[in-house]
Amino acid sequence: MKRFVVALFAVLIMATPALAEKTKVSFWHAMGGDRITLIKEMCDDFNKAHPDIEVTPEYKGSYRDTLNASILAFKQGKAPNIVHIFEVGSQLAVDAGIFMPFEDTIKPGDDAKLDDFVDGVANYYRIGGKFYSVPFNSSNPVLYYNKTLFKKAGLDPENPPKTFNEVIAASEKLKASGAAPYGITWPLHCWFVEQWMGNQGALLANNENGRAARATDILLDSEPMLKIMTWWKKMYDDKLFVYSGKVEDWDGANNLFISGQAAMLITSTSDITFMQKAAEENHFELGTGFLPVADGSENFGTIVGGASLWMTKGHSDKANDATKDFLLWFTNTANEVRWHKGTGYFPVRKSAVTELEKENWFEKNPAYAAAFKQLMATKPVRSTQGAMLGMFPELRNIVTDAVQSILNGADIKATMKDADARADKALERYNRSVK
Amino acid sequence: MQPVFKRHGTAFLLLLPTLVILIFFLYLPTIQTFIMSLYQVGFLGLSKMFVGVENYQIIFTEPEYRDIMVNTLVFVLGSVSLSMALGLAFAVLANEKVTGARYYRLLLIWPYALPPAVAGVIFLFLFSAQVGIINYFLGLIFGITPDWLADPELAMTVVILSTVWKNVGYNVVFYLAALQNLPGDVLEAATIDGATGWQRFWRITFPLLSPMTFFLLIMNTIAAFFDVFAFIDLITKGGPSNGTTVFIYAIYRDGFEYFKSGLAAAQSVFLFLLVVVLTVLKFRLQKKVHYAN
């Protein structure tokens, strides 16, 4: 027995150098469900092609949990090499100081093709002109509509509403004809408010949305904001808009749409694959259109949502090189196409879009077309670049609080003014801590 | 009384594991929380700035936190009184000698065995404004379909009902045990003297149950302060407009969603002191509670 143990140790010791040669790259992400498997498969393929590198992906729960876990791991000196962070966490990630700008790791010989990223996406993740992280899963909000119910109500099924007033008109018709009990639904989430500010060309924060310099003032009581709230409240009062009553209830909104309670739904493009399946199962025809814009405003397009991949500080050059190689491979054209088909998140590289066009993918899957057209039509202005705010999660709650107060009958102007003051105070406190 | 261990060393050695656990998992974190509450902490501790009592100032002066205090009070009073009253009523009924009493008892205790997450989802579905069964029947019978979760008062009602439903079993178990240990001769004597059932309950049973009531009051109150996270998070997420945000939820949100660990620590300290006061109060009042022998 003793001899056996000694032999075992000997084997282990001999085997160690062989194992140690592999550069280990840990990758913490926040994609649940089927996406865990997809990411695992992609990483396995990379590992097979790169015998000297071993990437281990790990699902860490929500975006917030992933970020929290990473910060805590960093404090203990065990930070993962790659962390998946949601778009509104970008400023927070910069301020935390535990990540390094991705673009700095690129060397002249690398096949990085940073110009290949879709403009709207590059616009968001370039901070001060530099990619701090690699864009990965991107989405924006689109209008989904039930063509079958549209026909029933005598609406043109090929022509979804494009403006706030058109949404009201269509909803009234849907309701009056008895086609659906409600016109439209979307999750009560600040994200949509941000989008409706963006497509009106309005800023959410000063200093050009916090992009020219750190934002010091949040703009919640501006004219475009009041337009959004007035429209929303009218729709709620007239029982044209419906929601589950809970904030940020994505599933609740999806269910209202799928069950035919509401004939239109505004939600993320990342649900397109899911919605197509649901429409088939529930026997209705699905249509998609652009996110409606306030009347009288030019449509500047949407702000890119989703998340990007960040590299943490404190690893060896060798590990950083391996990490960079993996990230470039993970987001190359072929993998972007694969990721898009597997999830519905749109590919973030122009070459991947061209690839999909060559395959006639959009003709075969028309529901995706609106999402792409909308992304491509987005104008690269500050409003669609999205605001950079370190306390974004808190801002989102301040806005949803205000929206619910307004829907429950509070004065729009006064409520937004209060919310604005609350947000400014929170921002001031946050900024104080990072100066 | 003779000491069990002659040497203090042996006793200390046996206590050591417990002490180690207490120090590392209870005392040290508590002290750290006190210290942290005086700082503005960023990114879960990556940055730190001394701010004195500012965090406490925020809690006691800002309208948002005043609402949270009121919500906590409403929630604790509502859920504790309701679940204890119902628990007692059910226990008295389940204590009756009827056929199948054992099954009734089992069924009453059942909800307590459910994980809070499951109970939360059940109530979320029940009270869904558009597709919930409650509104389906309300619509059928009365023609009304209230927006349960969109209205702050109704949302609070739903959260209270769900915790009561979940916790009532706990109270039933303890009350049942207490009822079965009541001295039968006293009740018998009262019956012979011509006391009605109602009189017997309020004059004899209820006072005799007071030690149990007292114990349950403390347990329920502490549970109401600390164990509601899952219900709030699943059913309302603290909404609408913070209408169901109670302290424990605000602590989580400030600490882990908004990266305001200092503020969260200050709230923890406040909650801690509140529970200390309650416990002291318990020991003071306990002297007035009637214990048999």
C-alpha cells in the first residue's frame, strides 16, 4: 500500500509540469439556460484548437452577481481573467479599477479588426475612443406584434405603428374591435425610458451623456422625458397599456403578449428566437417593427443593450495574451454567426452580418430583419451612445419608482422633478467616492 | 450545585469550537458592520471614505427611508398579528376531537414546509392582475379585477398574506403542542362551574397559553424582520414605488445592487439595535407572563 502511494505521488509530480504548461483562463459569465451549454461548447472548441490554453467558462448567475463575485474574488487575489458585465455597468467597471482596457492588450500583429464592430455597438463600448471591453451579446428593444390580432382588428398587418400616437390609435382599434383586451405591453423597466430618450435624441445626463467628461447632472425632468411619461400614463389610464404590476418583469410581459392579452409587446431583440417558437406553438403570426418614437421627433435609433467582456488586472503577461487570443477568437466572424443563430442576440461584427446576408438568413427569418435594420439605421449621436453613469442600477430604480407613482395618479411634472433631485443626489454621492 | 468540570480548562476546551464559530461568524462581522456604517464604501470594499454619521442621517431624514420604516412597521405588525391569531384559531380547531384530526393538522402545517421561493411564486401567480385565479373569480362574482401588484396598499396586502399563509403552520404546531399540555382538571372544573366555551377559552386557555404566545411573538417578529426577502423579491421587488420595500430588502439592494455597503451597514446596525430592544423588552415582560409551576 505504501509503495502504491509513493508511486502515485511520483506519477502526479511527473504529470504536473505537463499540466502547468497549459495557460489557464477563467471566464465568468451571466448567460443562463441553454446559453450555458452553448458557451461551454464554444470554449471546448477553442481549447481543442489551442492545446496550450485552457478556458473554463463558469455561469455565475445574474449580471449583478457575476460582477459582485468578481470584485470579491479580485480582493482575494483570485479574480477570473474574463468577466461578463452588462452595458450599464461599464462606468462602474472603469471606476472599480480592477479591469484593464482591452484595446491596450492588442499588439500590431493581432487579427483584432476593431473597425469591424457594428457602429452602434462600437459607439457604446468605446470609452474615450478606446475599447475598454469586447462587445459580446448585444440587443436592443423592438416592437413585436401579433399579426393575427392585427388582421382581426382591421389593421394593416404589414405596417406596425411607428410613433407614440400611432401606438395609441392601433391599441384603441384593437381594443374596440375586441381583438385583444389590451393594446400593448412592455416590462416596467427603466431600459425603455432610456431608449425613448435615446431615439428622441435627448440626453439622460450632462457632459454629453457622461461621455465627454464625468456626468454630474441627471436629466429626468426634460421635455422629452415628460413626453414619454405623458404618453405612458394616457395609455395606462385608457387601459391600452397593461403590465403585471411588478417592476422589471420580463416574463410577465412576454406572457401577456403570448397569451393574446396584449397584441403588441416591446422587449429585447434577444427574445426573438423565443418569440418565434412561442408564436408557432400558440398559432399566431409574429411581426416585428422599430421601437416607436415620440411624435414630431426624428428617430435617432436605439441604444445598444446587452453586455461585454472585460479583462481583469493582476495576471501574468502570458495569461493576458491567452485571454486576449481567446476573446478575439470568441468574437470572430464565424463565432458571431454561431452565437446569433443560437441565441438571437445580434452579431456585433459587420462581417458577421454580411455572412448572414449571404446565407439569406434574414429572408428565412424575417423577425430578425427589423432588429438589424434598426441597429444599422441608428445614428451615431451622443443620445444613442447611451449614458455613462456609475450609479446606473440605482438610477433605474429611481425611474421605475417614479413611473409607478405616475401610473398610480401622481403629478407627472412634480414626480419627475423629485426623481431628478433624488438621482442627482445619488450621483453626487457616487462621484464623491471615485474622485 | 457541583460544577461538572473541576478544571476550567476542560470546560473552555469543550466550548472552544462554539466560541471560534461565534467569534468568526457573529462577533467579528457585527463589529465590522458597526465600523463600516461610518464609511462610504465603494465597490464592495475596494474604496472607502470616512463619513461619520452621514449614513445614519440618511436613514433617519430622507423620505425614502422613512417610507421604508413605515413599510417595515406595517408589514411586521400586520403579518405577526394575523399569523398568530390565525395560528391560534386553527390550533384550537385542530385540537378538537373530530375524525381525521390528524390529517387536518398535517395539512395546516404543510405550507410551512415549502421553500419561501416556491410560496412566493404561488402567490405571484394567484394574484396576477390579468391571469391570476383570484382576479378570475373576483371578476366572475363581483366584476372587479384589482391591480394587486401595481397598487402600493394592495401589494403590501399580498405580501402580508403570503407570509402569513407560509408561517401560520409554525404557529399552529407550537400552539397545538401547548394546548395538548394544558391541565385538564382546571378546564374540567370550569365546565362544572358552568363556564361557557367562550369564557373557558378567554379566562383559562388563553392565559395558560401566554408563555407560548410570548415565545411565538418574539419568534414571529424576528422572522418578520429578517425572513421576508424571498417574498418581496419574487412578488413585488419592493415596488410599486418602494411601497413594499422593508428594511431587509433595502439592505440587500443598497449593499449588493447599488454598491452602497456603508449605507447598508448602517441599516443593519439600526435593525440590530431594534432587535436588541425587542429582546430586552421580552425579558422584562416575561416576568409578568404566567408559567405553570
